[in-house]
Amino acid sequence: MKRSLYREYRPQTFAELIGQDHVARTLRNAVETDAVAHAYVFAGPRGTGKTSTARILAKALNCVGTLTAPVAKPTPTPCGVCRHCVAIADGVSLDVVEMDAASNRGIDDIRDLRDKIAFAPIHGRFKVYIIDEVHMLTPPAFNALLKTLEEPPANVVFVLATTEPHKIPETIISRCQRFDFRRPQVREIARLLASIVERENARPDAERGGPRIDIQDAALEEIARHSQGGFRDAIGTLDKLIAYSAGAIGPADVLEALGATDADLLFELTDIVIEHRTAEALQFVQRLAHDGIDYAQFIRDLLRHLRQIFLLQHLEDAARDEASLRILGQTVELDEQRLARLLPQASNLHPREVVRLIETLGEAQREIRDGLDPRLQFELALVRTTRPQLDHTAAALEERLRRLEADAAVAAARPAAPRADGHPGAGAPPAAPPIGAAGAQARRRPRTSAAEQATEVHGAEQGASAPTPEAETLAPAIELSLERVKRAWDLILQRVQASSVSLYAMLRESRPTALDGELLTVTIPSNLALMRAREPGNAELLAAAAEGALGVPFMATFAPAEASVGSPAQAEPAPPPQDYDFTEQIRHAQERLDAEVLPDEP
């Protein structure tokens, strides 16, 4: 029977550990300087190499080398061919005991282990006890283990592996050296998979047990992306794909084998949500049902997609260009391949809407786990997002209120449009917002309901048929004031966001503080944001957004918050006069407080 790839290509030396350089270096130095601790805690996500590292440490402590190069003491570079190294790698060494705390979690199991610790190693120099998922032990079992960790034999080393270190008592952790294993990056996992494919193709056909593996680099990256930072999961998926596809393996094969979602579907549904097209959202759910896509899996993939948008919206605060954005994105696992497609959606979707959509989908996930119908919960989530008026939660009401305030500000500041006879008529629609350099399209106004459309049509018909009296007074022009700009400020910022997400980030904490004719002064509290806002072109973008929201031309300038235009300067307190006499003040204080003056100490 062919061995699994993850067992075949398990790291056998400290040099083969990928993504855990801090752990490998410390353990290697500890072995070389004879400073190995008696107990370690290896904490980290599953599939990141905790148990493999424990086995490598056991080999380093017990390796005796080859006949031509014998080793008389622990070595940081085990040979891998001596009887101890081979036995440990095969899991048959009597001096290395691996215990699963999930199934051996009681006090009797720990007492049995404690009784055997007193015996000397059978073949090697050290006995190594590897307790996996140690957080599953019961409190009495932890108490029994604590006594052993306090007074261990000199030739015994404990390695406690866990995915949930917070469940281990502090009394246990304080007696161990702790190493935190981090999740590897997507490129590290893809590089490992590529090396496994290369080594597999280099083996003879008889040993490989099948044809050569022909897999595209994009498919390897897709495997790495869906492994969620686990080497073992990624290698297991590669093994599955080799058996799944006898020919070339592409990204589509990976998605089909994993049951994952095509990125185009995620982008399509997000566009539907942005434009509040409820009917198309429900038709989209029907398409998923027709294609046999699992709703729970699709929601997980959609949440991952929304996380990318969420990160992108907030990373642009610190990124001046796309290159900086890619560098920053590496630290939070932002998908670099989709960056160009994510930018327009990040610009068109308000950050509050992203958060609300993530929360709504998370609630749908919980309901599905509780046994409710997955399709119904998904449809409810989409309807609540595309039609906030049907959702009565506090977040939905806040979103509706924000939109109503923005629309009211536009209606109040909209100038009168002239009729054919020269008289002012109904309000003209505001100018379209500008298109930013990044190519992000302006946000679309949510569609009104059928009742609202009917009301608008009825009102328009009445306005068209009603006769205009000869003595009708002209509608007065709406006076533009600073207060009116402040009421429309959220709408102006939305238009800025549609043109430039980076400028929107600079102005997020800003406030309009003065309006002198057409010159609008905006104060920014952050000096860094102020410096970036004053870069060429930003004032013009803000002026265009204000004109689109309020319908009148603007010029814009930026000022620091402490020097706001129109705010009176705070007068500094005048210093007391040089000949000021405090004797009278002291006398009044004595009378009010019934106090006495103490003599100065000698």
C-alpha cells in the first residue's frame, strides 16, 4: 500500500522545518550547548509541525551517527540512518512515547505514565514523552502531571503539544518552555507542494505508483489558499488531487475537488449586494442550488472574500500606492492575485455595510449549525442586506437612518432647475460624482421600492398637469451655509470614497469648519493625514464631491485642527504682576477655612 504524501514527506531535520525558524534555531542551539529543557509546550494551529518537531528533537537527543561518523552526544543534525533515527521516524522507538490526551485524558493514564518514567531509557540516551492535545486532560490529570514536571528524571524530556494553550493551567506552562508555531504563508505552502511534486516526479514509475504529476502553479496556490495555514491539510489535498485527476491539474480541478467556490461567483454576488438587487440575489441562490453548490461552504468562501474587502478598505490608510498595499497585505494574508479586482468593490461598498454583511452571514452560519434550513438562512441574510427596511436590528436601523439623512441633505441643498418658461421648477438631480484614478465606479443609489416609485410618479404627474398661477412667486434660492455642508458631510465623504479610498481614509476624522463664499475649509486632526491630504489633486477631488452632493461649485482647502479657520484663538493667561502681594489672599483663606499659618521648619 502506498504511503500518504504527508507521512512520506514529513520533515526529518530542523533544516527541513518550514515557517518555524524561531523554533528550529532555539532547539538546535539548545541541543548543541547541552541546554535542553526538561519540558516544552508546542502551541499552534493544527498541521503546522508540532509533532514533527517533537520527533526531530527526540532524534537529535538519541542519534548515534553512522559507523564512519559516530556521535557520542546529542547532535543538532541527526543522521537519519542510525537505528534510533529510523525507529523514531517509523514511530516504533521504545524510548519515544506518543500519547493522545484526547483519548487518554484521565488521572489513571497520567499515573501509569508517571510510574514508567522512573525506568531508564531502553536503547537511547533520553526518553521523550510527546503528549498531543494536552489541553484535553482533566483537572485531576493535570495535577498528577504537575508533580512529575516538578521533579522529572534527568534523562526524560516532555513535549506537550496543543492547539488551545489557553486551556492549559498556568502552573503547567510556567514549568515548561513554550514555543508558538505560526501559520505559514500561502507562498511557503505552495513552495513546499512544488518541491513534493518535483521529488515525486523524480522517483521511478514503479516507486511512484502512477504517471507523472502535471499540476499548474495556480492550482498549487489554490490548494495553499484553502489549507488555512496547515501543511498537513495542503499535502493531503495534493494527494487527493493526484488520485482525482489523471491528467493535468488546474485551479478548476482544485475547486471542484474541495467543493470550494469559484472567485467569479463571489465577485458577482458582491456586486449584486452593492447595488441592492434583491431579486437577482434570490435568483443567484437558485443558481447555486442548480449547480449543486453547498450553501454552508459558499457562505464560508463569501466571508473569506468579504474579509479581503474589509482588510483592503483599512489597509489603504497606510498604503500610498499599490506596491505598498501588496507589501502590507502580506502580513494579513491579503490575496495579492485578486487585488486589482477587489479595489473597485472596496471603493463601492461602505465599510459599515461590509461589517453588517459579515455579521449577518455569521448569524446565518450559526443558525445553519443549529440545524435550520441552509438555503432559507442564506436567502434571509441576502434580503436583510439588500433591503435594510425589512431588517429591524439596531445596525440595520442605523444604516437606514444614515441613508435617509444623506438623501435629506441632498434634497434640501438641491438648487431649483429652470422650466421651459424660465421659472424655477422641480429640483434637478445632483451631478454625477467623479471617477477616481483607480478606476473605481461611483456608488449607485439604492433602488426605491415599488410604493416609493409609484409615489414619485404620481407626484410628477400632478406637478406636470397642475396649472401654474400667473401671480406665482418665484421659489427663493436655497442659501448655502456651513451648517448645510455639515449635514451633507457624510454624503460628501461617500462620494470621496467612490473617487479615492485613500483620500476618504484621510478625511474620515475630518470636519468642515468654515465656508467663505465658495472656499470650504476642512480641518484634519492628524498631522500625517493632513500632509497626505495636501498632496496635489486631493483638494480638487473633495471640491468635486461637494459639488456633486450639493449642486454648487466649491473650492477646498485643508487646515490643522488646532488652527481651524474661523475659530477664535484661545487667549493665554496673563502672568501675575511682579509686585503682586499674596498677604491679603492668605488672610482671606484663613478666615474662610479657619486655618492657621504654620511656622517654617528650621
